[in-house]
Amino acid sequence: MTPSLIDIFWVLISASLVFLMQAGFLCLEAGATRSKNNINVVIKNISDFGISVLCFWLFGYALMFGQSHFGWVGTTAWAPDVGQGATWLVVFFLFQAMFCSTAVTIVSGAVAERMRFSSYLAIAVLVSGFIYPIFGHWTWNGLNMGESTGWLGQLGFVDFAGSTVVHSVGGWVALAATILVGPRIGRFSHKRRQQLMVGYDFPMSLLGTLLLWFGWFGFNGGSVLALNEQVPGIIMNTVMAGAAGLATPILLSILQRQQLRVSAVVNGPLAGLVAITAGCHAVTTRDAILIGAIGSLCMLWAEAQLQRWQIDDVVGAIPVHLAAGLWGTLAVALFGDLSVLNTGLSRMAQLGAQLTGVVMASLWAFGVTFLLLWFINRQWPLRVRHRDEHIGLNVAEHGAASDLVDFFTVMRRQERTGDLRLRAPVEPFTPVGQIAARYNRVIGSLQQALARTDAIVESAIEVILTVSRRDLRIQSVNPAVRKMFGLAEGQLEDQPLDTLIRVESLATCSLNGREHEATAQSTDIDLGYLLKIASEDGTPYELAGRRRSGGTFPVEVTVAALKSQPEDSYTLIIRDITLRKQAEAAIQRAEAKDLEARRLEKTLAELQAAQLQLVHSEKMSSLGQLVAGVAHEINNPVSFIHGNLTYVDEYVEELLALINLYLSDPDIGQSEAIRQQIKAMDIHYLAEDLPQILKSMRGGTERITEIVRSLKDFSHQGSAQRKRVDLHKGLDSTLTILGNKLKARPDRPAIKVVRDYGDLPLVECFPGQLNQVFMNLLTNAIDAIDEKWNAQQSQVGAAPPQWTPQIILRTERVEGDRLRLHFTDNGTGIPEHVKRRIMDPFFTTKPVGQGTGLGMSISYQIIVERHHGQLNCLSTPGQGTRFLIELPIETMPAAVTESRPSKRSR
């Protein structure tokens, strides 16, 4: 059947699209390789196209599509006339030549950056002229005549557009070549933190992916060899499989919460396209999407395996073309429509045929290629020299010098010679030229810094020298050695280090917590060991310096390890510490005297604290005994009076009743004497007033009883141990005792007391001591209010004050196991200089005779030391003062603490 012109036109368009895939491979590989090798990769891609087309024309086409010899190899059509030959022959040859060049160029990306250009051309000849045509004959021979005469094709093996014939064959050859040439230098080195070598231009690689994707329209669509109703579906299956291959790594990165690698975006769609190539004509859209997604997963799995086995595939050609190609070939049997495949096989039989084709491709493409390349590699190495690989194949293979190469050349010369005067050539209109310009400025700054450093070293008063780590011989020394040791620099060159310093015999040096005994017989060994330890921990060590005259003096040595060529060395900084040692001895003597003075000061402080505690104890004891005795003495007569008032009340009532009875008797009322006496006594007023008098006397005795009870509560007789008490009762008792001071006076209104009590539990404390604190704080508040009132009254011409004297008592529970008491007054306040010393023992601002000054100091000791609480003072002069007491609900036994409060407690 003669093809129509539209079919011929479609195949020509498809061949052009497949040719465009060469540009896609070129962009992808050039962008994925490093800049020093990208020209080499581009030249390989262009060269393998020309070589493969010529080889395919010369003998590859004959081996693949010539008359079959028992289904194994073609024997006719050598170097066919494709210029003036039959039209279909020309079109078919062109289309198949593009396929052959695609199979060849797969190898270039896998072995990039380390294979010789000549070795790669040999592989291109081998693949295009032998490996690819032979396996293509087994599968596709007779395709140009609409039949299948190759032995695999007759077996039922189906590979519509070349998942195995093109892509797997290219992948197997790439795997064999990659194993033989080995990984790039540093690719799997344990010394590199990041073993992945980043490509030069990933956007270019992504452009290559898009070009390949577009070219695949012709790769798969043109394989129909006609423009019929199958072509649109094939192209759509191709597009959908590529999209699924792209989406798969994106979804995986999202699900695994990992960064999306650029290589996965580049190779994901290509793996999907390779996978769908074998069965794109016989599957549905859903099957195409699934095949593409699984092909992408196979690519990712193959990448991990190559990484595990340390096989270096620069662009990922093996995972994309080999792994995805194998899956796509097997997927034909799993998803393909058997009626479209038209092999007459069941699905399991079809799977067996597909598996046979996959195995034969691996044996032929990998096995034969590996053996041939292994033999060639033994005679003519496939890989470039290490030096050429470091320089880059652009220069080593093609002499393609660039501003980057010139830049690196200057850097290598500086590294080798140490000459910082060299400058890199600058091309101002290129990125490398701009980097070189900045590099030159950095080198200039470094040169100036080194010059300043050299000046510092030359003028330093410390001796700075370098010694060989191997034998501790002096390599260089600054001029300070003459002044410190009495030796010139020239005299010390290549001399042992112990000429200047040594470890004292029988002296003990502390090295990292270990005591090391140095002896005269082992001085060199000990000195080397000490330098090693000192260079590791960076700690200065004190050694003995040797003067030219033979004397020794103390020196301090700091050591730093330097790794330089040709051997490692130490840099030592030696300081003369004779004056420092003398100063340390003087300081030690002064510290001994100061320590003795501090001991005396501490003893005096302890004596003052004991004296203060004694005064406090005596005061509290006397006050408690006095209050208890007064309360006891008052209590007896008051109790007697209060108890008898009940009887007096009864007697008065009875007498008044009797008097009323007498007065009601008419006989008695006639007596003139009695009438006169009643009038004189005003008996009716007496009868009304006498019960009121008794009631007032009862109220007075009850008030006295309440005061006595408050005195007893305040004194807490027998309260030497801790008790659980209600602090509110102690506050109320203190206020009762101070009630007379709170009342209004002719010269001052009454002081208003606001009780803002919270819900407090019983508190374990020394109640008598706390009552004393309450008494001190409230007394001071009353005195401050009186002082402010008097000050306002003394102002000449001042208006009557609108100020109301007030004391606020507030209690609250905080932090679960602690409580806080607030004592706030609106008196004069406390100046800052007084507040800083208010807690000091014996400090007072009162005139003689108006206070001992012990109140706040004792209060501080009671709260902080006895009850493990806090006492703080907040005051604003002219506005008032607030004392804050914070106490634990349950206290631990009192600990021995300093009697003087800390600054933080104040």
C-alpha cells in the first residue's frame, strides 16, 4: 500500500519534532552540568547526532530494516540512496534515523563531566551502528512493510514507539559506561558536606524538558507512520502521562513535607513520557495517567538505588530512560487493549513476551556494551585525567578558555606561590568579570591586612615564632626574641624549641585535668605533648624561658596549630610574666591580710546581730510580761465589778419596786416628812437615771474586758512555739490597743482605718512576733500621718486642708501557698535616702527619747529570717507609704541567715 501525501507529510513533521528532542537533550544536559563542562556536553550532543545519522545510514539501517536473516539481523539495504530514492524509503529512513540519534544521546548526560570526547564518539558509533540496530531488528524489522519479521516481534513483543528499543537500550548502555568510568571526583566523598553537585543553569534544564515533551508528540504520534484517527488519542495519552509524571513528585513532596527537588521536576514528566511510549496506542486516558505516575515513581526509586550503589548519573538518564522504560514495556501487557495489540496472546502470555523483550534488551545492550567498553578501557582509558577533570572538560578537551578559567588560573597561582600581588583579569560586562573585580578588591584588602599584621608582629613585645610539629625546630621568629632571650633571629633558625623554653624538671604541669611529670631526660617529649594539648584547648601554659646567660624566667606560652605545606607547624606566642608573678605574689599577701580583715568584720557583724537579737528578745520578753501582768491585774477587779453588776442591777430593780410600792400606799403618802424627802431626792428622776448609770457601767466594764482580751492576744503568753493562728485577729488586737491614737483629737480628726481583708487560712507562725511587726508598722503609719497633719497646720495663711487621714489594711492570698499583707498610709512618705537605710540596725530619724530605731530592723528579721517571707517598702514623699509583707502559709524551721538585709530585699 502506497502511503498518501498527507501520511508522508505527517511523518516528516514527526521526524522534525523528534529532531527537536536533540535540542531538548542539549538544553537539559547543559543546564544540569557544571559550567566548566557545559561546552563539552553541548559539543557531544551535536556530534553524536551527526555520527549516529552517518553510521545509521552506512550500516545501521541495513542491520535493522534489511532483509531478515532468521529474524536476527538484516542483510540488505547497505548505505541506501536516500537522496533520490523512493519517497517512502526517504521518509521512513529520516524518521528512524531520528530515533537512532535519540538512543545515542541518552548516554551523553549520564557520563558527562569525566569521559573523553573521543571515547564518547566511540560509544556513539557502537550504539548507532551495532547495539541499537540489532535489537531494533529483533523488534521492528518489517515495520516499513506493515509486518513483523524480527524474532521478538514474531513472539508477540510489542513496543509501539520504543520504551525499550530506544530508551531502555540507551539506558542500559549508559549504565554500563557509567559503571566503567566511575563517579566524578568528590561526588560520593565523605569529606563533602553536600555530595550533590549543582548544575550550571536549571532554568535551561527545564526548557530542555519542555522541548523534549513537545518533541514526544512526533515521537509517539509519528510512530503510527500515518495520519489517521489513532494519532490524536496517542498524542493526548502522551500529554496526560507526562503530566502525571510531573505531578507525582510534587504530591510526594507535599505529603512528606519535604522540599521539592528541581531534578524531580525535570525528570518526572520525562519518566512519564518514556513509560507511555510503548503502549500509548492501546490504553485509555486513565491507564495513561496511571502508567505515567508509576513511571515517575520508578524513576525516583532508581535514583535512590544509584545513590546507594554510588553510581554517578549526572542528569538522571538511567532512572528516566531505563527504569521508566522497563515499566512502560511491562505495562503494555498489564493495561493494553489486547484487540488493539493484535498479537493473539492472552494477557499472561503477553506479559511473558514483554518480559522476554526486557531481559534480552538487558543482556544485549548492557552485557555486550560492558564487555566491549571494558576491553577498550584497558587499552585506551575512557575517562579523562584527574587534572583535566578538575580544570573542566571545556578547556581540557576543547581548549575553550573563558574568563572563569583565567580567574581560576590566577587563583591557583596565588595558592601555589602565595603572591598576593597577582590580580585576576577583569571583564566588566560579565558576571565572572564582576566577581573577579570584587575578588581583586578582597585580595587587596587582605594584602593590606597582612602588611599591618606583619608590622604588628615585627613590633610586638611578645615573641612570636613558628616551629615544626614533627621535630619542634624553629622555622621563623620575630625581632622581640633578641630583647627577651638575648638571641638574634638568625641564630635560632632550625634550632630546637627547647633552646628558648622548657618544662621545669620535676615540675608538674596540668594538662587537661591530668597531672604530667616532666623530667630532664624526657623534656623534648614532654614539650611536644604539651604543645599538642595547648593547641587543642587554646589555654596558655606557664613554662620556663632560657636566657642566653643561662638563667631562667617565667613565661606564658599560647599555641595554635597551623596546617600548611610542606608540613604542619605550631605558632607560639611567648610572654615574659616575671612582673606579673611578682604582682601576683604581692596580691596574695594583700589578699591574706584582707581575708583576716574580712574575718574580723564578719565576727563584728555576728556580734552586732547577737546583740540586736538579745535586745529584741529582752524587749519582747519585757513587753510580753508587762502587757500580760497589766492585763492580769486589770482583769481581776474588772471581772469582779462586771460580775457584781448583775446583782447590783437586780438589787436596784427590787429597791425601786419597793419604793414605788411605798409611794403607792396612801398612808405613807400623807406623811409630810416623806413628801419633802421625795421632792428633795427627785425620786422619779432617780428611778429613771439609776438603770442608765448601771447600763453605762456595764458597757465600761465590757470595754475594759475587750481591751484586756486584746492585750492578752497581743502578748500571746506561752507562744514561744509556732502556732496556726488567724492573722486578722492579730491585726484587730493591734488596732484595739492603738485605738486611742486613732481617735480624733482637738488638733486632728480621727484616722480612718479601712479593713480590706481577704479570705486567709490559718497561718503557721510566731504570733507574738508578728503582732510586734504589726504594732511597729501601724505606729509608724500613725506618726507619719500626725507629722503630715502638723506640717499642713503650720503653713501660714494656708486654707483648711481637705485631706482625710487614712490607713488601709489589705490581705490577700497569692500563688497558692503564700499570702500578702498591705499596710498603706497617706502620710508624709519616706525620702529615698532614708528608705535605703530603713532596715539597717540602730538606724532612726527620730529625736532622742522618741524611739530606739530597732523597729524596722527587728521587723525585717522577724519576717525574713524567722518566717522566710519578704518585707518591702514602697514610698513616695508627700503622698504616703506602703509596706508589703509576704509570708508562706506553712513555714520551714528558721535557718541561720545574715542579720543585715540584702539590697534586693530592701
